[in-house]
Amino acid sequence: MIRRTSLVCTLFLMLGGCGSITLTHDAQVVRIVFNNDDVSRCKFIGEVTGSWGHWYNFLFMSNDRMIRDALTDLRNNTGKVGGNTVKLTDQHVEFGTSVTFWGQAYQCK
């Protein structure tokens, strides 16, 4: 029984350490802004989201890591739609197991 418990604990620890998001090539130039003035001369592309965290590994990840990975996901998704700037919106969802950001993707000169 102890052996089985050790195996299950090891599996969950491994799951918790896996899966950090990396910044894609397109997202390298994406900047995050917070004010309408920062995008006043930019072309609006569309709404984007960025999320990170799962029900099976959130206990093993720090809030800081989940926030950073959610912001990286937001930048990646902005790059996918051709944006180079993302304005964070005031909308947010509070989940106990993940972090999600909503933003607006823009193409700025």
C-alpha cells in the first residue's frame, strides 16, 4: 500500500512540474499594455485570451507561475492572429485551478 501511495504522489509531482508555456517566435514582439491611449493609433484585430493551470496540477504550481504562463499564452495568441500589442481588459474570471486573462489584439506601427 505504501508503494502505491508513493507512486501516486510521484505521478502528481511530475504532473505539477510539467507544461510551462514558452513564448512563440511571433509573440516575441508582442507587448502588453493597459490604457486605451496606448492603442489609440493601432488597428484592432480581435479579442484574445490567455490561460494556464489545470485541475490536476494547480496545487503544485505557484500563483506567480500560473500568471506568467497565462500572460505568455495571451502573447502567443495575440501573435497568432497577427497582433504585436495586446491591451488587457478589466474582465477576468476567477477559477480556483487556473488563471485566465482577456485582451484585445492590435497591430501597431
